[in-house]
Amino acid sequence: MTTYAPVYAGPVDVATFGPYGPGRLDRVSDRPVYPFQNRITADGSSGYLAEPGRYHLYLAYVCPWAQRVAIIRDLAGLQEVVSLSYLDDARDSRGWAFRENRGPDPVNGFSFLAEAYEATEAGYPGHISVPTLWDRQTGTVVSNNYPEIPIDLGTQFGGTGLDLYPEASRAEIIAFDEEIARDFSLAAHGVGRAATQEEYEERRAAVIATLDRFDARLAGSRYLFGDDVTASDVQLFVALVRFDLLTNPRNGISERRLTDYPNLWRYARDLYRIPAFRETTDFAAFQPAGPIVHPDDGVTRINVEPHLADWGLGTE
């Protein structure tokens, strides 16, 4: 296996390079935002055989979709099967980068994740995202389609860990994953993008109603599908663990904290006790570097201060 001397990108420099997004996220294209959508299969029929040592995950601690993949990898017992590395949590227009605080790229010696996309498709113009699944064998990106990567990790490798997508309830779990993403994870950020006061109030009311619905679901159940952890619990956890520090303050959703939802708070702390959840969580990555300033767009948003609850860290 080739080893590389550590190579790092320079510091984040928005003043020089501009923010991430323009020229990437707003590019007009007929392609999906996440265009690499190959699948790993147990029999290799997709062209990507589920085999040890072949694949690598590029992740970032700040990203919930990336943490979801990391948790599922660990719960499924794939730590020695699929490797991973972390990029810096901050970006300028150059995208995700390797810096000393998170370590170098151990697979290709890249300094920017954009180099992986360029190696896959010369002149690639689109979004650079995590999680990114890399194939050592072909030297290309397999997928950056975040909803499907965890499904393949949890179902195709035959890991020695938990069965996160049990066959009898797999379709229901995948459907509920989509509900969590639609009604909570994505909807929460939609609150911050509301263009009118009416839209803002409607969107935040919908997210609050979702939290109430999930809290009620857990009133008589340890986990979302009973007594066993499934992929849906991973999906919900990564959204909940960011709510008080990042998602709610940034978007102005609710005066209530996660701790004000008794069943959700009990459930989230219960999951956090499991090493795969706890060891992939970095609360420092969720805390804004500076004050959160809402856009001056005529919408009056509630002010929510970031809050680190007691997850077992000795905080109050």
C-alpha cells in the first residue's frame, strides 16, 4: 500500500477565495446535486464488490450525513473493512480540505477533496460533498449520494455487528429514514431559508410538530423500532445531537431545547452511551465560530442561543 507524507491545504480564507457555494451549489445543470450514485453489492453485480480494504470514506465531523455513515460503519462491525478519514470542518470556495487539526489524507495524499472528484471526472463542475465513498481499486469516487451509502454499508458487507436494516422491516426503516430527513433534518434548515414572515412561521411550526410527533412515538419504546437499534435511530440521532448547538440557533426554530422533549432527550442520551454514537460525535465541530447573524431580509426570527446540554460530559 502506498503511503504519503502529510500534505495540508492552507488556512480557510473566505476573504481571498470567497464562501463555498457560488459556482458549485448554484451551478445550472441537468445532473443531480449528488451525481455519483454507484452502489456497492455483495455479489459485485454493480461493478463494485463489497470486499475488505477496497473502499475509503471521506467524512467531516460537522456534517450529520457524514456522521450517519460513520456510525453505521461502526455498528455494522466494518471498522477493519472500510477505512475513513476526516476533513477540516470549515470551508471556503475551494471546498473540503485536509488540515492538521483533522489529519492528512491517508489514501491519496490529497490536500482538497475536490482532487478526488477531479480524478474521477476531469473538469468536474459540481458540488463537493461529504460523505464521499472512494474506491482504491479504480481510483475514483463510487458515490457521494448520502442517502444510499449507509444502506450499502449496512446491508452488503455482511458485517459482524448489528443488523441495522433487518429484512422484515427494511422497507419501513428506509421509508422512516426519508421521513426524518424530509420533516426534520432538511426542514429545519428550510426554516432559516424562509423568504417571508408567513413562510418562516409555517416552516418552524412544522418542524416543532415533527419533534412533538417523534417524542410521542418514543413514549412507549426505547428505540424507534422497539428494543433494537436500527438505521433510523442513527438518522434521528445525528439531527438531534446538533439541534441545541447548531441547527436551532442558526435557523431560529423553537424556544424549546432538546432537553424539553422528555422522550427524545432520554432516547438521544441513551444512544450517546453507545461507543459508535459517542466516539463519532465532536461537539466542538457543532459550535459556531462566531455570533450567528440572521440575514436582514425583513423576516423576524426568534433568537436562540447555542446550548451544550449534559450528555454525560459534566456540563449543565
